[in-house]
Amino acid sequence: MRSKCVLVLAAIMAITLGTARPALADNNADGSVGTVQTGNVSVTPSLGADQGGTTAAVSAPTSVAGSGDNTASNSVGAVQVGGGNTSSSSTGSVQVSSVSTSPSASAGAAGSTASAGVPVTVGSGGNNTASGSVGAVQLGGNNSATRSFLAVQSGAVTLGSAAGAATPAGAVTASNPVAVGSGGSNSTSDSVGAAQIGGGNTASGSTGTVQSGPVSATPSITFGGMPAPGPATVGALQAAGGTATTAPSAPASGTAQPASGKRVTTAVPSPQSPRNTFGASGAPLVGQLPFTGLVLLLFAALGLALMGTGLGIRAHSNT
């Protein structure tokens, strides 16, 4: 009788529901209707599996943390999460302290591993204050809305997406950290439809205002610990010294005569915008995807890792 491999599947699901912490944030509602208040919140869902030599894991720890008390006075429908939130004579205000989450996933099979993560942080603390406002949404702290209608305010946002793979061919990593704003406070007064993100924004007596802090991004790709080549460009390829080189355009001749019985079309390129043939410089195109500059070996390595994972799972399921 043919023996079968024992299938081992270990799945761990741990979800810790966050609870309000009165020692850090007291909730006070005075003369208010439909108020929802909670202190700092922390939740850590995770899932893991192991089948033979194939492993996988996913997690998404998330927390909302602020300092100070949550206070709602003479307000209707106020929602306050974290700490340091104040709503006064307002309707439909939603206030959330600094938010941090770090979802990640990883897998391994056949001697190869791959992982990815997207940590996100919104705000760095401070108080959210809504006074005499309607429909104020404040996130991350350091936001103030006074006598405003439909104000949406958010603190600085940082997004640090990253992925990596380790295969017999080598290790590959890629990252693209993005930041919106560098801190500061958002303030709106006597305004309608104001949207502010990143901090350092002020709107007074305005309508339909959209404001954002500076945006920065620093993408990077490495293979075997070395930076990947720069992006290719149409009509030019980056040389080793960082200088783009192009093939010289062939001079056009205006005296060509068509042969008997044949039609000849002669194109004369404009001297202000010369035409260049992609790859005409003679530099090799191998190693980068055309028109994208993305490293071909990166996708080949990731493809091998995924293929190895699939073959490993298939082999165990057929035994």
C-alpha cells in the first residue's frame, strides 16, 4: 500500500481586540447625542501555515494611540477614537488619533523565500479639535476645524512599501517609501469643503480648498546587495558613467530620385526634434524590460520563487 505523507497544517489566528484605556484617555460626553468614544486601540491579526517544506504567514498589526481625554460637549453624532479629541457644538464629527499599521506577508518553499510589507503611519500625535462644525473628519492629530462644513484633515502620512526575495540565484529587494507632509498642524475656519493632508495647511473663509504638504518618494531596487541599473529611455540608454547616449541620425537627402516604376517616400526629420531609434546606440538591452527600465532579472527571480512554491505544494498534494 502506497504510503502518504502526513499533511501538517498549522494555522494560528490571533486577533486581540483593542480596549479603551481609561488611565490614558478618559471619555466625557456632556449635553451630546449619539456619541461614540474609545481610548487607545490595538489589534494584531495574524495567520500562519506550514505544509511540508512550504510556509506562509500574514499579519497586520494596527494601533490607534493618542494622549489626553476625549471630550464631546453639545454635539450630535461625535465619534472619537484614541485620545486628545475634542468636539464642541458640532454635528457628525469623526476624530481619530495617530494610526499605525504594518501589514506583511511572507512565503517560503524549495530553498527560496519571499516577503512583502506595507507599513503605514498617519499623524504623529497632537489633538483634534472641532468647534461649531458639521461633518468634520480629523485623522492623526494636530487638526483644528472651527465653524466649518465638511472639513477633512489628516496629519503627515508615511508609506513604506517593501518586498524581497531570496533564491539560489541571489537576493532581490525593492522598496518605495513615500511621505506626504512633514508634520505641523492643519487649520480651517469658516470654510466649506476643505481638504488638508500632511500638516502645515491653513484655510479661512474658503470654499472647495484642497491643501497638501510636500510629497517625496525614494524608490530603490537591489540585487545581491548591489543597486540595480538605472531606467532605460526611449532613444537613449544610460551608460556606465550615467550619461545618456543616442545614435546619430542619418542625414536626409533631398536629391534622391525615384526609380522607374517605383514610388519612394523620403522623410526629413526636424532639426529641433531629431528622431532616434530605440536601442540604436548599440548598448545591450538585456537586463531591462523595454520602455520600463525595470530589471528583468528581478521578475525572473520572483517568478522562479512563485513557481517553486507552486511545484512544492503540487508535489505534496499528489503524494
